[in-house]
Amino acid sequence: MNLLCSAYYQAHVQRELCWFVTATLRSYEHLAFDRTLDADASLFEFFVPFSTEKYFLELMRYYQNEGLVSNLVKLDNRLADLGQQV
């Protein structure tokens, strides 16, 4: 997965069940790459290939409805600037 050419999202994940969210994301091949951005705030970042963005958002809506994910926002890919500097 090329992280520079991916959609970029951030969200808070319920601390007690973050293992569940990350495990299910990883069970789908190439759906998204997740990483903890701020452990204290339970803030995660997600790099999502444009080809799987629709499925990622469906899963995130389900997690939001279940109270596992909150404050999901799409932002500019923070690595895109790094790619231009290289």
C-alpha cells in the first residue's frame, strides 16, 4: 500500500476495545493501515487506499453506531508533504 497515495483519516477509538477495531481492520487485506497517533487520547490514524475507501467508511459507520469509534475525520494525508520533499 502506498501511504502517500491514500486517503487519510483520524478517529478516537474506545480504549478498551481498540484491539478489536484494529484486529478486524487487519483481517481485511489492504482495507486500511492503522496506527496509534496519540495513545493517551486513544487517537488513531488510518491510511486508506482510494479503492477501498467506500468499504472502510461502511465499517467505520458501523463502529460509530456501536460506540467503538468517534470523531472520524478525513484530513489531508500528512505524509503527502514528505513525498514532495524527497
